[in-house]
Amino acid sequence: MISNFAKRLRELRLRYDLGQAQVAKMANVTKNAISTYENGTRQPSFETLIRLAVIYRVSTDYLLGVENDQSLDISGLTEDDVAAIKRLVEIMSEKNSSIQSGGSR
């Protein structure tokens, strides 16, 4: 589970195009601490784990590898925006189902 945490932490940081020093400042830890979390040689405190989840807008369960679902923060979006996102997810799910069943779209 720790290797999942380290991998996910690094992937999220890169996805957000952040450096370790930037994340460290936001999480109120040292750059070295972020490095050790990403290398899997050290684990964060509960407080730091929560801060990291907030920074990356994911659940602590996702960071820890307990669940694979990432939540999406839709606060600030209009109802039309949310509806468009839901429709896009439906279209992509249908496309993936078609591909997995051998069909083409």
C-alpha cells in the first residue's frame, strides 16, 4: 500500500505540474519530506496526509490506495457545466465499452 501512496503522490504532483518545493510549502513540510514520501521511505503524519489530499483534491483513501476512484471537484461550476461533464463521461464510457466488446464506433 505504501508503494501505491508514493506512486500516486508523485503522479498527482506531476499532473498538477508542481515541484516538490511548491507542494512542500503548501503542505507545510520540507521539500525533503515530500521526496521521502514519493520514494516510499517515509510516511506523512495524518495532518500532512489530509493536507496533501486537499492540495490534490482527492480523498485520503485514494492517496493510500484503498480506493481507485478519484473524485472531481465541481464546486464553482454551473448546472449546465456539470451536465456537460456528465454527458462527456457517459460518451467516453460507451466508447470504452464498445472497444472492450470488440466493436468500433
